[in-house]
Amino acid sequence: MPNNVTFRKFRDLSEHPELVEKIDQLLEEVCQHDGVAAFSEAFVRGIAEDQGHRHIVAVESTGESKDDVVGVLGLDPSSTVEMAVSPSRRHCGVGRELLDRAITDFQLEGALEVWAHGDSSAAQKLVESVGGRRTRELLKMAVSCEPGSSRREELERGAEEARERIAGQDVEILNYVAAIDKYGEELVDQEWVRVNNEAFAWHPEQGGWDLERLVEARNTAWFEPAGVWMLWAEDPVSEEPRCLGFHWTKIPVDQMEKPEGKRAGEVYVVCLADEARGRGLGGAITLVGIGYLLEQGAGLVELYVEGDNAPAVATYQHLGFEVVQTDVVYRGEKRE
């Protein structure tokens, strides 16, 4: 390891804007080199905002009264790790030292989970060197559907047919804006949280939300209220409105700057309430959201799905999606 690299720990990086800027530059460099982002959206937010994340930052002195960030490790409140090392400083111990410092400086005990986005050979060697084993796979799938393509026409027809199937079950499709106009923001948000938590009771990141967490998740530059599509029906007993599921779509800000037909949209979150399962509504609301993404100029639709969710993977493959990236969680015992 270069002698001029030092490691610093931080409990709130948002208090150091100059360092945050350098870390952003490092993450951009790593993404350009590897073709995949080293930090997920939640961990990126954990750098510039106080999200309870802690960090170890590797800083290299240039000898010109200036320091460069050559590595960063993020640790979320559940002790999950994501990290990035400059391509020019790999294979010299920076990544291993980031892990060792996190364990020591933050006095971690028990099991440690490390995300390897893209699951590169370098990441595999690093986590295996500390006894890590694969415990979770997250697949990124995508389907190309540029204007004029047969795949786009199939998806557009699928979205229209999905709307008909939903209506045939006496279920109403409303986007978030229309739902608030009809039922009020308080009820709609309560139902959003309820359905989310029923569907993701098992999920380490998506489950256990409250209203504050929902508001926080929507506090992004790309959030578009009209891009959240919800299923509504009347409760047969109370006659009160009930949300049966929703599809939260996403088009990043940088994608909206591209010409129509060249943008990448994402099937961000799809879930159903327990009472709505087994009725074909999940696939239908997925197609409704995809139809919306196409209307917004998407020529590529992406999504993430758990690798062990075989039925969902098969459903997406039937729609033309293919696996384009695999993110892996490695789990190992922290050393004393």
C-alpha cells in the first residue's frame, strides 16, 4: 500500500462538503471504469445526507498541499457495507484496509454483509480473503423497446390489455395525484405504507417503513407523483377504499434530458396487498407502469429482482427482459 495513503473515519460526512465532492468524483471515476455504480442509491444519499451511515475514507496526499480520495467505505445502520476503490489504487491493499478499519474503528461484532455491485473478480477476491460467502443475489434485468420495435408494440398492447383485465375485476387504476384528489393525501399515504409493508415484510431494505420513511424516499430529484400507479377497490365489509397494490416507476433526471425513445426507465417498486394475491394483478400493474414509462419516452426499461425469486424472473423473461448485471451480498464473520 502507498505510504502516503491515510484512513479517516466519519460518523456524518455531510458535515464535510469538500470531501463529499471528492467522493462523488471517485464514485463517478469508478462507475466509468467498471461500467457499474459501486454505491447504491441509498448509500449515495448516505454520503451527502445524515442517514445514520458511517464511513472510512482513504485519502492520498499528493505532496502539493492537496489530498485525493482514493477509496471509501460506507456502513449503514444495519452494518451492511458498500465500498469503492480508485482503479489506480487497486491490488495494493486499500480495499482490505478499508474493511479492517471499519471493523476496528466502529467496533463491529458478529456478521458483516458486503455488497459487490457487478460482482467483479476483484470484489470476489477481496471478500473471499476475509471469509465472505455469497448469501444474496440481486439481478438487474432490462428490455430494449425503442420506438418502432416489435417489442415496444408488444408491451404497449400488453399495457392496454392489463388495464382491461384490472377493470374487469372492479378495480380502479389511479396514479398518486388522482388518488389524492379522490381520497385525500393522508389515507393514500397510509395505504401506500400498509401495502408496502405487507409485501416486503421479509425485505431488509424495503420492509418496515413508516410515513416518515416514505416521505424521505420520495424526497429525490427524480420522483414524479404521476409515475406511481395504484390499484383501488372498495372493502366489501367496511365499504372503505383500499389500496390493493402499486407500481412506482422511475426515470432518473439525467435520462429525462435525453431524446424521447432513448431514455432508460425503471420498474422501481411493484407490490400487492395480501388480499390481492392470486388474481393476476401483479403482472397487470407492472405492465400498466411499463406503458407509462414508454409514454414518457423510455426506449429501455430496467428493473431489479431477487435472484431466488424464480417466478418473478420467469415473468420478466416472458416480457423480454434479460439479466444484464448481478449484484451479490457476501456475508462473513467480523474478526475480533
